Amino acid sequence: MAFWLDLMFGNPVGLLSMIVIFCTIGIMSYMLWMFIVKSRDHN
């Protein structure tokens, strides 16, 4: 846990990479959710 805190708040590159990772996960889950909703609506 201390490693992750140091990575996030210790250097700006680590913080930026964490932001990119979480944004990617959020976008992918949103697209997956939209795909599920549209598939359920279609049938």
C-alpha cells in the first residue's frame, strides 16, 4: 500500500499513469455497459 501511495503522490508521472489507467477502466466499463443495455433492448 505504501508503494502505491508513493507512486501516486511521490512523482507526477506515477499520478498521471494512475489517472490514465483508471480513465481507461472507466471508459471500457461504460462501453461494456452500453453494449449490454443495447443488446438487451434489441431482443
